[in-house]
Amino acid sequence: MLENIELILFDLDNTLYDFNDKWNVGTFNTFNNSKLTKGLSFEEFIIQYKKNDNRYWDLHHKGEVELDDVRRLRLIDTLKFFKRNVTSEEADLYFQEFISEVFDLIEPDEKINQFLREIKDSYKVGIITNGKIHEQQVKIRNLGLDRLIPNEHIFISDDIGYSKPHSKAFLTALDYFKIKPVNTVYIGDSWDNDILGSKDVGINPIWINLYSKERKDNEPVLTYKNIYNLIDDWQSKVVIN
């Protein structure tokens, strides 16, 4: 049980909502609506697309590829496999169609939002999220979080200049709130970005292991299958004293 907590920070994607679910639906809808993929089998397409997506994300995390390149090259390489050539401009438009589909799928979750309303009475609350300013702001607005968490309590990597797991992504928030790491909880889904990143600066991490991923070490970390299980425990006073 955690004690003397003053600040609760959340990740956004796959923590306060299921981004992967929206990604899957958005990818399927965009594939079906695009002339670039017309006539292809989605089952064959998605195998190559996910393979390229994972490859370029790995390169991005190593600092070798920019985010925009991840988004365009995963499509360009996938269609090249099917002997179709597309330009960077066409790949960019394909991504815009995709992200619009994703945005349309995101909507408020009343159980999560009610939980945030309740904890705001006892703790300071904020969000630290990797991503582009506009895209993360649209997600936050569609989830109804902009009415619950002030904009100055939301730290987007593209805005603050540091991405998780960089220590300064977390320290920027701590400096703003003027609260020590030991008195802070960070709740997120990524083992490397959220759990190890926050733990390295002394924050108490809580892992939302939404897709039952294997842990990379045996250190004790409070873990939940999803945000709803965490909420149930929190309201039963199992998490924080």
C-alpha cells in the first residue's frame, strides 16, 4: 500500500483508454476506404504492416527515425511488398485518414472520468504523454479529460521537449507541481517508457498491463490488468492509505 501520496500522474494512450483497439479499427477502416490498398487482402496486408510498424517503432525508440517517418515508411514498405509504389505525400495522406478514423472512435468513459473527479478532491492530478501536441490534445478533448485536468497539468513530449522514458519528461512535471518523487504515483502501460522511466527518478509506478506483456525484471511493481481493476481497488482503499 502506498503512503503519503500527493500527486497522481497518468499516461494517456492504453492507460486512460484503449488506444490499440482504436488503432486496429482505424487501420481496418482506412484500408477499406483507401484507393492505395484497393484489391489487396487485409489479412495479408496487416501482417506486413504490423511487421514494418514494429520495425520502425524500434528504430524510433533508438532515435534513428523520426515519428513522421515511422508513419509513412511502414505504409511505403508494406505496399512495396505488394509491388505497389506510393509517394511520401500519399503515405502522409493515408496517415491523416487513419488518425481521423481513430479520433472519431475516441469518446468519454464515465467510470474513468468519475474516478478522476473523485481523486482530484484529495490529490493533484496530471498527464505525461508522448506524442504530437495537436493529436494528443484531440484525444484528451474527445475523452472529456480537458474538462477535468487543466491544460497546465498536461505534459506532452512534443511540447516539453522530452519523451518518456527520459528522466526530464517526469522531472518537468514534478518541478511544476513542486512535489517529490516519493510522494508521486505514475500510472502507465509501457514497461520501458512508463514503469522504468518513472521508477528511475524515484516515482512510485503502477503498471497497467493491458495486453499481459511479460515483465523484463522481477522487481515488485503494483500491476493491474486494466484501469478499471485499479479503480475498483483504489475505491476500496487497497492502493493508497
